[in-house]
Amino acid sequence: MISFANDYSEGAHFNILKRLVDSDVEQADGYFHDQFCEEARERIKAAIGSAQGEVDVEFIAGGTQTNMIVIDSTLKNYEGVIAAKTGHIATHEAGAIEHAGHKVIELPHHSGKLSPGEVLQYVTDFYQHEAKDHEVHPGMVYISHPTEFGTLYTKAELKALRSICDQFNLKLFMDGARLGYAFGAASNELSIQDIAELCDVFYIGGTKVGALIGEALVFMRGCKAEHFETLIKQKGALLAKGRIIGVQFAELFKDNLYFEIGKYAVEQAERIKAALVQKGYRLVVDSPTNQQFVVMSNEKYDELSQEFKLTKWEPLGANNSIVRICTSWATKPENVEKLIAAL
């Protein structure tokens, strides 16, 4: 069975595995206070650039943990977080944000993205509402890049969201679980320096972009909460062997590996996208990244499922479904050829 179901079906990039083996018996301190994590921090900071001011880099094992810890540690107990209705924290995190005590304030999505104009309207209306003290206050805007539909924010859109956040004293948080695939897209307008300049906090996804586990969480300009390590511990997310994540990000940010493997995955997805269009399938959105969403008959999906693992995203009427086809840093070109032939 050949999987195009997600971008974490494989293990880790070979450079990472080699470094893990080579450093295996080298002793290191625990809880991310080791030489490997420090090396990773320095490489990430070098990629961001000194012009961005104070940068704090922390490591957490997974995306849901990262989202929940960032939101809970940043917001006051009466504040909620604005997100697109399709945002990961609003759909695929089992209510983790609400479980931590913060409401997800859902706004409409546009191919997975928030509209800056609608965010501005919502926050403006909130502060003009006489009963606002009886409601959850917006304290943060959450976006992901790429979005759940593989789409990308433009630089103008991110600047507009930054301006709104500045106007109303909101934090801007970017979920970068698939950030490497955004950087690999030809139409991407946002560099890592742009993201660091415009966001208060973001993370660089490793789990879905070549690592075994791990996300590198980046706080800009002193936005990290006090006693953050204690807060990670409270949430059960503090790894004793933090070195495992440090080694991986040190390798991912060596010789542009993170950016190269993201580009490779997108190139494979573009081959599939071109074949889908050529063969007359209807794309749900124009995704420039490693996730492609296509309308497919249930009959065709069942036929393909004999050889390929795809994701049936949601039903579309009685006979069709929206299907996600996802490539990764490790997708084999010959498997792409087989899928194209089967389509």
C-alpha cells in the first residue's frame, strides 16, 4: 500500500538519523538544556537574523501540545483566540484549547484563511458592544501557514493582521506545523524573517517536515511567558531527553535542509496537481503546497484505495467526496507516477 494520506507516514530524514546515531552515547543535560538544543537554537536564530530583536526558541514534541501551551500561557483567563472555522485548533485538536480554559472564537474561512477585514470587523464590534464584559474577550489571532487547505497568506494579508493586532493589543500566533512546505512553494511571499517580524510567536514544524518528532517554538521580542519551562512541565510536555529534538532541528537548519526538503515535497505535489487538472478532476482550492484537495467519486476513491492510502476529507453529496492527496519530504517519484497512472 502506497500512502499519500499525510506527511508524517515516514520516519525521519537520513541526515537526522545519522546524527542521532553518531551522537547516541555523547552525554548531555536533560530538559532541553543540552548542547544539541543550543546548537539548534543558534541555527534557527541565524536563519531569522539579528535584525528581528530578541528571539527565544523552545522545543515541544507535537503540534497540539504547542498550540495549547502557547495559547494558554499567553492569554488571560477571560480571553479567547480568534481562528478560522477550519483552523486546526477549531477542528482537529479534540477541544484542547477549550479544555485549557480558552474559547476558540471561530470566524469564516476563505480557502482556509482568515480575512483581515472580517477580523477587524469582529474585534471592532466586540469593543463597541455594551455587554462585552459578559463575554469572552479576544486576546489572540491564530493562523496557520500553510492553512488546513494548503493555501498561503500573502505578505499584505499578514501585515494587515499585524496592524489589527497592534490596534487592539492582540497577539498574533502562526501555527507552522507545515511551514517547510510553505517555504517550498513557488508562490510563497513570506520568508522566515518576514514571519519573525510580523508575528509575536510562531513555530517551525518538524514532525511533518522531516523529523521524527518535534516543533521549534519561536517567541519574538520578549513575548514568552515567565517560567515557561514550568508551564511546559505542568502540561506534561517537558521531555527529559530533549536532546532528541535538538539534534533534529540542528540538522534541519544545517545547509538549508529544511527548505530543500519542503521544496522537494511541493514539486511532487505539483506533478500530481497537474495530472489531476489534465485528467479533468475538480480541485477544491488552488493549493500551491504539498496538500491537494480534489473532488472524487466515491467509486473512484474505493478503486484507488486498493493500492493507495488517501484521506477522505469530507463527503460532498451522496456520491462524491473531497479527497486530500498529500506528499512529504520522502515521497518517491515512482510512487507519484503510479498514482498518476491510476488516476
